[in-house]
Amino acid sequence: MSPLVKLFIDAILDENSNRTIDDVPKSLRAKVQAGLDEYYAEQAKNESAE
């Protein structure tokens, strides 16, 4: 994952940020969305394991 994609993912996940997927350039949106999907899948997996 490129540093720029990771930066966008971190900004979207940051509770103090108002960033959304709409703020991501269209050329990177699919990669950022895939990273977010992976993050949320991991979160769901961790919650179900508890």
C-alpha cells in the first residue's frame, strides 16, 4: 500500500477529521476503499472473537 493511500485511510478513520471517501482523488479511490474495507473487516473479526 502506498504511503499516500495509507495517509488518506488514516485521515478518513481519524475521528477528529472530516475527511470522507469523496475527498480522495478518483484515481486513488478504489485503493483507499479497499484499504477501508480491509480495516473494517478486521475490526468485525476482532469484535466477533471477543
